[in-house]
Amino acid sequence: MSTPDPGRRWKAGSAAAAVVCAAALVGVGGWALSRPADTAGDGLSALTQATTPSTTPTSTAPGPTPSVRATARPADPQAVRVESSPPPSRLRIPDLDVDATVRAVGVQADGSMVIPAAPTRVGWYRYGSAPADPEGHTVIAGHVATIEDGPGALAPLVEAEEGMDVEVVDADGTVHRYEVRGRERISKKRLPTDAIFARDGAPLLVIVTCGGEYIPELGAHRDNIVVTAAPVG
Amino acid sequence: MRRVIAVSAATAAVALPLAFTTPAAAADDASVVVVHGVPDLTVDVYGSADASYSAEELLLEDFEPGTVTGAVALPGGTYNLAVFPAGDDPAGDPAIEANDVEVPAGANISVVAHLDEGGTPVLTPFVNDVSPTAAGEGRLVVRHTAAAPAVDILAGGEPVFTGLTNPNEESADLPAGTVSAAVALAGTTDPVIGPADVDVQEGVSTIVYAWGSADDGNLALAVQTIDGLHSSPSGVPSGTAEVPADPAPLALTGLALAAALAAGGMGLRARRVRA
């Protein structure tokens, strides 16, 4: 009998298929394990760290008599014009292949932040702090995806991890470097807007997009993904 | 010559019910700014808790027309304020005097030295509205503190506040931006001041004073700003569609199922062949 035992061949085939099955299951398990957690780093706690209450730098009078000296400045309309810091023009997170054009945005009629319609662009909240400002939060937000254009520049934000490098380039070419401090998925209803948009306290970059469950009836996600990054160097 | 004008706070713009005759601790100080809108008069300003003024009570020295002080924190209480020509002995008669100016604890007040409609120097305290502005908006306040009749305030050539008289104010919250502001006599659109570009910054109250004298042809604008009134946006609506699902887990699960079926099938076949 020169023909090999067919039973043995089938048995070998079965074993090979079982190995493939096991490998695929390991793959699924690995994928599940590699999913980013809801929170990375210190979550949102950087938002409220080192925020000093904003007090007008004035002298205080201890007694009933106003024993304080005031100083005057010219008050014609030109003299009170304020120079503002350059707006950011580019956002990069190399580890996540994020490289997006930034444009200055304000608020919509309903009071929420304007988000650039094209998801490949992100918006900087122009009324808040800029990267060059000595204090306050620079807030940059973008669509995670839109029906018209698909995934947005910030779709990978959900995978941001503590320690990742972030760069913001100002319109004047200055590069500001940051390091991710934390990430958190938080219900839009509980979004701490005052902490996110704080204009005082230590400088911080706050990047926001959407995430969590998508609710088709609302055409919106249930949650926001918020990443904090502190300046380095 | 020097005239003594006494302004009782009861008749002035400050009419809040709080009156602390003994000022409390600095916990809830009032914030006070002084605005100088009397033309051609450089002055020293004194503040006192009683009727006499001494060198220690000097609040402001060599205060020039068209300037505004920074905010000074004062304990709530009742103050007497006096304006002397720069360098004059405060024991003498002041050029302008305001007695019993109530400075409520925690209030934000602008005390303006200016001319009344007839051209007499007076001190008028204004209580500033420091309630929060909506996200994206700033507050524009216009105060008539000039020796001039009723005026209209024009923005971009169109009247926005009409019939404003000395010493009154009008205000509106506007989208942040630059307003081309001008002042015209009531019922006219021919500017007597301006037009001048006024920045209405987001979260800031921009207070514009029309000061000077129409008769002397020295009407001008002075601007004071109060920042920190901003509100946060209500939310970040950053997604209108679902991110396409990652195909990897579905493909792997399919492969695992197919392989499991194959393994089972081939195993059965092996047993049958052997039998």
C-alpha cells in the first residue's frame, strides 16, 4: 500500500484548521485588548490643575481710608486696543498621524462652539487663549466624522495616550510643543465647559472631538473625547 | 475761580441699598475706577472717610484729562471724594467734591469727573454692569458725560442709542467685533465726535465716555474696559456621522468560525475513513 492513510490526512487537516481557528480567536482577543480604554493618563484632571483664580492686580486697602494710589493711562479708543497673540494654524500628533489645518472659530447661534464643516480641518476657539498666551486653555476641536466627508482629522484622537507628542504651529510659524497628559470620554451632557474653556490658570492644550455611541436619530454622538496636553520645553 | 460742587450720592447714579459705614475686611472689596473727563484741568484726587482731606488720602496725583485709572480695590463703605488742581493743598477748597459716595462691598464702580450739561465740573459714580456676557459677545456701554445737549450714538452711521442725556448711559450686548462709533446731536446724523473704531471684545465690557464741551469744541471719547465677563460655549458638537467600524474583528471572527467548521468537518471525515 503506497497510498498514505486518508484518515491520517483528514486528521492533520482538522488539526491545522483548529490551529487557524485558535489563531484567529487570539487575533480577535488581541484586537479587543488593544482597544483604547475610556480614560488614558490622568483623564481630565489636568483641566483643573494649577488654575489660579483670576484676580485683578490691585492693591488692597486695609483700613477705612482709601490709602491706595491709583495710576492712570490714556483712554482714547486707539490707546485701549489690545494686541492679541497669533492664532494657531496647524495641529500635529505624529503618533496618531494627525496633521490638520487649524482655523479660528467662534460660537454658533445656540451658544455651542463652531466646528469647521470639513472634518479634515479643526477649529480653534478664538475667544479663548492662544498657544502664545501666558495663561489659559487653548481649545481645538474637530468633527470625528461627517456624513458628507467620512472620518475626520481627529478620528484617531480616541487612541491618544499619555506622553504622546503634540505640536501646534502658530500663524507666525512658532512651534509650540505639548505632551498628552490624559484622555477621557465624557457624556456631552456632563462636559465641564467652564474648565475646558478656562482663560486663566496654567497654559494647557485641550483637544476635543466626538465619540462613544452614535445616535442616528440625533445625527450626533453621545459623548465627547477630550484630550489634555501640557506644554513642554 | 474755583467752584465747590457737592454731589450727594443719593441723587447720583449710585443708589444701591447697601451702606456700610464701618467697612468690613477686604474679602469683598469694591472695585473702583476713576475717569477724568474735565478738559484742561490736571488734578489730584483725594478720598476720605470724613469731611477733611490730608496728604495721606491722596488717591491720584497729576491726573490728566482723557485718562482712566486702573481698578482700585476699596473696602465697601461711604466715601467723600475731592478733586483739587494738581499740587494744591488738600486743606483748601476742592475744585469738585462728592460727599457720601456709597461704595457697596463687591460693587464695580466708575467715578467720573466730568462736565454737566451746563459745563460745571461734577463727580458722577456709575455702577458697572459686570453680569456675564454670552459666549461670543461683548458689552458696549455709552455714557454721556459731556457739556452737550442730548445726543444719538451712531454705529456704522446708523443711530443705535437715541436721546442720551448727561449723565446717563445706554448699553447693549453685541457680537464681538469693531464698531465704528460716532456721536451726533439728537435727531441728526452729522457726527460731533468720531467716527472712531471701538473694539467690542468678547467677554469684555467696553465703556465709552463722551466728554468735553460742545461750546469749546473739545468733545472727545474715552474708553474704559472691564474684562473677565465671558461665558463658556455650551458644548462641542464635533461629529455628525459614525466613524466607519474597524473591519478587522469581523474578518477574524469569520475566519475563526470557518476554521472551526473545517476542523470539525475534517475530524469527522478522519474518523469515518478509519472506521
